[in-house]
Amino acid sequence: MFENKKKTNIQALGEFKLIDALTGANKINNESTFLGVGDDAAVIKSDKKMVVTTDLLVEGTDFDIMYTPLMHLGYKAVVIGISDVCAMNGIPRQILVSISVSSKYTFEALEELYKGVHAACKQYNVDLIGGDTTSAVSGLTISVTAIGEIDTTEVKRSGASEGDLICVTGDLGGAYAGLQILEREKSVFKDQPTMQPDLAGFEYIIGRQLRPEARVDLIELFTELKLLPTSMIDVSDGLASELFHLSKSSDIGVKIYEDKIPLDQQTYDVALSLNLAPSMCALNGGEDYELLFTIPQSDYDKIKNSLDITVIGYCTAPHEGKVMITKSDNVVELEAQGWQ
Ligand code: ADP
Ligand code: MG
């Protein structure tokens, strides 16, 4: 899965050399990072509110090493944490990365993983300030703790009111469609190991699955537009499930329109070729790491020219439930499948 064919055993290398090698070229870029890697703990310093979040990725449960390049995995692990910071209206500043790793992984494999971690740190201007490293009986587990600063006010899941507009960034369902293609090619490979995977034409959606991005740009745009969403969540488990969270926390109903859900053409085409309704990829897929948020109608003018924000519906009274108006104008109840 990567170029470096050397196979250095991590046990032979030892923990300290390993940590040094993985964190060695680490640069500190944020004012709030007072002390980074190398001591018993890092020190951070800020006069702003800070947001902290942790995510855990477990081999076999959260990723399949057969089709996940390690560099992408390192990048994605960081993005997942950063996306949660964004969902609180925070700007990411620091991360801590912990790994538990079995001897099937060589030092070169971990270097590859950390290339992705460092690439994400560079992309999002985040400092790697610590972590922990331990051996495991089997597989690979990565935990990322992300820390951010809140420049204005935190945005929770609970602030939406009846009449607010429901907005999403980017397009949805791509990561799920990409996963279906990767799973398909994996089963072809299992039957015929000599077959090369045929991924041509699916680059966008596979990229959405393997190497997603977090929408820090939108958080910066909110500040620029002086726009404070009334509620917000990131789309990690699928649009339907996230709408359920907003609805429950804010005590509102939601009404969305199927024809407004933003889908990329590749997502649409792949969904149809797999006999899936394209909107279902967005509603029940997940891992898109876009932002779902609500704004008062009076703020519509602030977002109406942004090509990257789509209004998909509005908040209703709680007793009106959670519904979608389909393309054929039927009213269907939303169902949240969530994570399985
Ligand atoms: P301790 O014994 O106090 O846990 P370690 O030897 O594990 O210390 O860690 C030494 C330094 O390296 C600390 O700053 C720690 O945060 C950092 N560190 C350890 N493992 C990792 C890792 N996988 N990624 C990033 N930093 C790490
Ligand atoms: Mg330690």
C-alpha cells in the first residue's frame, strides 16, 4: 500500500526511538501552544473558550486496512477530530494522537500513517502536541484528541427555533458511495487476487471516503459574515441521524426537501448503478464531515450567494415531526439509522 519496502520491526526499534521518529520534524505554529511534544504533558494557553474532543478509530470496526492507505488513514483520523471542533464553531489549534499497534505493522507503516497526520496538521494549521504509544495484541487503533479555540461563541446542537432555515455545506453521500465501490472491488479481489481494482471514474467519491476534509473554511466564513448559526453538528453518521440530534436537542420538528439535498453527479450515478436511491446515500450514509446548521430566516441574505451552502429545509414545531418532502411531493417520515 506504500512505497517504502523496508521492514523495520517496531519492537526492535523501541518506544522512545519510535516516538522521536514519528514526532521529530514537528513544528509549532499556534500561539496557544505553549509547550508541545517531549515532556510529561503539553501546555496550552489561551484567553478564549476552548473546545476539546476525542475520537477513536479501530481496525476492522472503523477502517479496513485492505483498501485504506495508511497515509490517508492518518489524515482522516485528524480530520474527524477537527470536524468536531468546527461543529462547535471552534478553530482547531492542537491535536494529540495515540496509537496502539500490533507487530504486523512495521516502523515504515507507522511512518506512513504519521505522514498523513503531519499533512493534516499542515493543511489545517494545527500543532501535534502529544499522544501515547503502546503495543497491541492485534490490529491498529488510533485515538485523536483535538483542541480548538472559540473566537466568538460556541454553537451547540440545542439552539434551533421553529422557522429557522436548515443548511448544509458541500455535498453529501459521496463517502458512502465511495465505500460501496471500495467494498465491491475488495470482494472482486478476494475472488480473483490477480485482478487489478477498477477505480477509474470514481476518484471523487473514493477521495470523499478515504481522505475527507473538515470545513474549517466555513467556520472562518461565519466569522467574516458575522453569522452565528443557532445550532450546528457535523455530518459523520448521515444527514437523517444528524437531523434527529438537532431535533432532539433543540426540541423542534424538521422538514427537508429531497430535491434540495446536495449530491455530486458521481454520487448520484453510482447510487443508481447500485440500485440505491441517491438521497439515501446522503440520509443514511455518513462520513461526509460537512456541517449541518440552522440560521434565522433573517440571516438568509448572508448565505444566499455562497455556492457551498445549501438550504435544504426549515425547522417546524415539535409535533410536526421529522419529515422529508420527496421529489414526487410525498411526505415521508425520516428514519435515523445511525451508525451500525
Ligand atoms: P509518558 O511516559 O509520560 O507517557 P511518553 O514517553 O509516552 O511519555 O511520551 C513522550 C512524549 O511523546 C510526550 O510528549 C508524549 O505526549 C509524546 N508522544 C508519545 N506518543 C506519541 C504519539 N503516538 N504521537 C505523538 N506524540 C506522542
Ligand atoms: Mg506515554
